[in-house]
Amino acid sequence: MTKKTTVSEDLRLKYRYLDMRRPQMQERMVFRAKQRQRFVVI
């Protein structure tokens, strides 16, 4: 997915599985997973 388009939050939430394919969303998921892992280990 290389096109940048602005869509409403409602539409993004409705089609969340497509939104997760965006590189920015993937980076956020990886970041959150790493943060969660740090707290689980402690």
C-alpha cells in the first residue's frame, strides 16, 4: 500500500484488517509488542 489517502476514523475502524497492512501501523504494532514484552519480563 503506497498511496496516501485521508479517510475517516470510522472507515479505518470498520476495515481495520486493511489498515494494519500500512507500514506505519505495522511499525506501531511492533513497537507496542516490544514494550509489552519488556514489562512481561520484569
